Amino acid sequence: MIRNFLFHRVNPERDPLWDPIDVRLFDKIINYISKKYETILFEDLAFVEEYKKKKNRYATIMFDDGYKDNIEHALPILEKYKVKASFYVVTNCIDQNIPTWTHVLENAFQKTEKKGIELSFDFLPNKFQKASFYQNSDRLSFVAELKPFLKTIDHKKREQVLDHITQQFSDVEVSQLMMNWDDLRILRDKGHYIGSHTVNHSMLGTMEDEEEISRELEESAKRIEAELGYFPKTISYPVGSFNEQTKQLSKKAGYQIGLAVKQDIHDPTKEDLFEVSRIELYNEPWFKTKLRISNTLENIKKAIGYK
């Protein structure tokens, strides 16, 4: 049994739509986890049969996406507690210093001065096809509903909507928030692991074109190999989206591990290495964070049938 703890951003600045973990909370989390469990890179542990026999002993620290605050704010804390972490990066975001589509979407609605939007796609519910914004809170409420819906639809349809939003909100500049390859070399040289999170942060489980999926998987690994000197063992599925096709194409591409989310403890006797569970932690009160770390919160939800 192993607890794989997933993070994205660690930052002192607050965000009303996707709030990074506060630096002080991250310090508290890493301190707590490092005392309670043996922390180790999943890439070092996954192929050691011994760990299957030792329940509740191991924990790993993982980051998705590749945000700059990982090295600015998270790394000093990891070093403080002598903890190694795995960082799964979106290679196109690293190359171009552009955030993932989820961040671009939310940032557009937060920063635009436009008073409305039209998304005339018949596959969208009526409430998303046209909206007026009388105040900032209207825009935030709109995208807070739109984003989870976009995660449920076909990849190509989602791309159409995102392109349309970018065109209508042309007054918004894309934020430069990502690490670069020099940053990742620093992490590698300090003993951390760099794995793949695809080329474009595409939700692989919603894609049908096998060649397109393979490009997302293969080209990201090749970029990491070209810049860091090794073919990554691990593919972290963006937004935790995967299916059987995703798993098979990941194996074919040359990966040895596939990471999901699932909000659960990874049990190597029940899960294969291409659908590894992770527990994502958020910027929440400490008591709730501890419930997530122990997995008590998810167990309570399961017991009462909460989804």
C-alpha cells in the first residue's frame, strides 16, 4: 500500500477559481507526511516487490503540470525535510511558457473586460451558449460551471470551445507561469524525477484518434529525453482521464507507469501500474487535509454513498 500525494501549485497568492496550496500549508503537509511515512520516489519503488507487503509505510510526493512555483516555493520545503518528489510536465507548456488549457480558460474569464460571450455550439447546454456579465462574479460563476462540463465532452469539441473563447477574449494575455528546461535540470540534478504529462495537457480518455493520442504520449517523452537525457518511465494522465486504449498506447509508447487520480491509496495487489491511484491535496483547513492524507475523508464518502 502506498499513498501517492498529488499537488499542482504551491503559492502565497490566492486564486478564487483554482487556489494554489499556501506555502505555509505545504510546509505543514510535507513535515507531517515525512514523519508519518517513508517518503520515496514512486519511480524507485514501483518495481520493488517488497513494498507490496508493507502496508501504510510508504508515501510519495508528486506534482502535475510544471508550474514555476514548484521550484520557487515547493522545492525549498522539500529540501528542508529531505523529501524527493516527481514532477510530471506538459512539454509544450514548458517549451512555450504557457499554462495548461484549464488555467488559460479560468484566467481568460478572470482577466477579460468583455461583458458577455457567445458559444453557439449545439453540443453545449443553452446556459453556456450565450451569457452576459454585469459584474466580475458573473464571469467567475459562468466559468466555474463551464470548466467541469468541458471535461466531460469529446476532445475535439472541447478544443473548438476553447479556441472560440480565446478569440472572443483577445484582450487577455496568457500568463507566463511555467518552469523551463533549466529549472527541470536543476530538479533532476537534485535527485527529483521528471516524467510526462503529455504535450498539450489533452484529456486522453476523451480522445478517439489513436494517432493523436500516440503523438501526445510519444512526443512528450522524446522532448524529455532530448532535454534531460532519459526516456521517462511515467505518464501522468492529464485531469486523471484515461481508458483501456490510453493504457495500451502508453505501454506501446514505452512508458512503464501510468498515473490516474482516484483519490485513493494505491494497492499494487489490485491495481496495475497503468492506473495508479493518487490522492490530490488542496488548499483547505488542516483538519480536512489530515482527513485526506489518512484517506478517512474518502472512506466516509464511500460509506455514505457520496460521489
